[in-house]
Amino acid sequence: MKANKLILFIIFAVFFASCENELNIEPKQREDASVTLSTESGVTNVLTGAYALAANGNAYGGRILLYADLLGVSGVLSTTDLRWRGTFGELRQMYIKSMLSSNVIIEGSYARCYEIINASNTVIENINKVKDSDKKARMIGEANFLRSLAYFDLVRFFAKPYVSGKANSQLGVVIRPTAISDFNVDLSKERSTVDEVYKVIIDGLNLAYTNLPEENSFYADKYAARALLARVYLQQGNYAGARDAANDVIENSGHSLSQTYAGAFNHETDKEEDVFAIQITKQTGLNDAVTFYASEGNGGRGGDFTIRDAYLEKFSDPDDRATFNYVNDDNGRLLTSKFTDQFANVGIIRLAEMYLIRAESNLRTGTTLGNTPLDDINIIRSRAKADNLAAVTIDDILLERELELGMEGFLIHDIRRTKRSIDISSDGDGSDLLLYDADELVFPIPLSETDANKKITQNPGYSS
């Protein structure tokens, strides 16, 4: 099946350059899997290749972040926070909530996530080639982290949302528990339930947390796994679990907030706030967040996704985040300043998110683990030079997530987990709403997958 094609990247000379601390990768080569997987170096290179797959533009090199914004705003109203002005028809389908199963961009991300999963499975199944016990544990942890990351975004985009307190027997995505190397056999398989997919994700992250070291260069470490687990638990509505995991990262990881809001973005080496980031260099990866959010002068397409006044009006005065933008002189579009370096790393998890998760989870559970919800929110606001709040509600925290994490891949997921809706009425009067679990907010299973997989069920509202 195309979506699970095994790609074995044989990558040599992976090291930190002393002056730039960046990942340098020699040209990629392919060789027979039986040769590659017979040696420790070959298995190690497959793991490095899994990171390279994740760094692709149609995965964690930027587009998975973009999709959350495209789905989360109305493509009809002129009063929404963001406006899509790009020429990619496949991306516009997400914006106007009219996607097709033949959408090649959706197909590309679906396939890329399964390639990450397959490479991760390959590492896990061949880990006995690694003799050093510490290295073996670390590689198992990294592979499980990457696999869980890919499954999490697959199930969030290609399935109806997880609903706390329910059985969640709705169809999720296909679980591939073992590596695939022979694509000449029938690999047809039905999708597992959303609940079953979340169990695979959580089990993988707990295993990663157990096996990973506290520090692991720019690769996933123990606290990257714990932070992703906090995000997963929050999506489930498991607030106690989310609170505990986020608190662990804040208190024990050694990460800290950057001194300024601007300091959290546009850097080519990981900084203090980066819990996990995808490495983008001149040799590998593609920062597609820059492609779609930045001006031509900053390496983008001129600002395919632009900021509207409605977003700016959500900020109080003063607030550094309200002015963290710029006007593209070529077309007058207002663009975020979060993505202005085409070789900057793509931030996947930063510490500010953990403060927001801890604050929301503490408030919902009536606890004060690590800090009070009010103090956590004011820590975030103080860094942005915004006035402190005197009291805090759930609505305040959800708004703070929009202000702090805007255009970083959270919008549709927050809408779905909090059961909100999107107004698609022509005059914004709320007469036509897309509910959080609407068919139009779920990606179609790609046509290439339904053609090859005779057992898979298409999502409602799409033709096979």
C-alpha cells in the first residue's frame, strides 16, 4: 500500500557542526532492506531517516500546523481571525470545508505519517542489532515517540473527535503494529476505533518516557514524550493526566520560557523554550510554515495565510503578541512574525503550552498542582508584557491559548475538544454552524488508500 511504503534512508555523517550546531546530512542512498537491517549502523540510520521523514514539509515541516488553522476558521466570513489567500486549490478545500478524497495534499500527509510509523516499527523490530543497552533503550524510546506523534495527528485529522466519557468506538485510523517490507501481499485492513488508536499513542509515549534520557541533543527526550502525552490527555479531556504530565515538564525538564515572546521563534538551533522541534537545515527538511505564512523576502509565498483585525482585537493593550507581525510591502498583507526564517526549526512543542495545559487542567480539576491557574496564566501574560488578570475562567484560558499559540497548529483541535462550532453563515449571524464533530471537519481517507485497501471504510460525506 502506498500509504505504508517502507522508506529506508541510509544517512551518513550525522553530527553537530561546532559553529552552527546544525544537523548535516550527506546525500541519501537506498539499499536492500535485508542488508540495511543486518547491522547496528543500518538500524540507526533508519531511525535517523524517520526524523528526516518527519521533517518533510507535508508532515512536521509545517503543513500539519497549517491544516489546523485552515480547518479552524470560516472560509466564508470576512470577520474571522485568519484569511486564506493562497492559490493551492487543495488547501483552499480545507478553508471552505469542501474537501475531496482525491486531494493530493491530504494524501501526501497521510502517506508521510504512515511512512514515519513504518520506519519506527522497523527500528523497534530490529533493535536487537544494537548491542549497547543504553543506546537500545534510547532508540526504542525515540521510535515510539515518533510513531505516537504520527498516529496522534492521523487520528485527529482523519477521524471524528475523541469525546470524553464516551466509548469512542467511532472509526479512527488503520493501526499497523508491525513493519511492512513486502508490498506485493494484500495489506487490506479496516480502521481501528478512536479509542484503540489513542491507547496505542499513550502506550507508546509512556514507553518512550521510560526509555528516553533526560537530555538527547535535538532528538526526542524523556520530557518531549511527557509533553506530547500532556497534549494527548488534554485532547481526551483527561485533565488530571494532562496536569500531571505538564507539571512534570515544567518542574523537571530544565526548560524555561524565553525572556521575550519573539525569542521563542525563528532560530536554527533549539533554545530554552523548545521541548521538541523539527530540525530544518540547508541539507534536509522544509519549513513549510514559512512557505505559507511568510513574505517573499522571508522565504515564503507572500503570505498565503494572513491575519485579520478580528484576531488583533482579541488582545489587550499592551501585549507584545498583538504586534508580533509585519506588513508585506509587496501586497500589504499582515503576516505573523512567527515564521520568518526558512531555515529555522519548526517548533512542535514549546514550554508555554505546558503552562497553559497545567492552568486549564488545574482549573477544571479544582487543584493547584505546581501553581494556581491564575499565576500560570499571568506568567505567560507577563512574558508578553500584557497586564495580569485578577481572576481566571476557562474562557480566559482558552482565549489565552489563541493569543499565545495562534498559527502553531492548535485551532481546530481546541475547537473540537471543547465542542465549539464554526460559523459559516454568510452574514455571521450563527444561522449556519459547523459543529465540532461535523463531517466537513474530518479529512477524507485518500482515494489512493481506498483503492488499495478493500477493507477500509471511507469517512461520512465522501465518495470512495
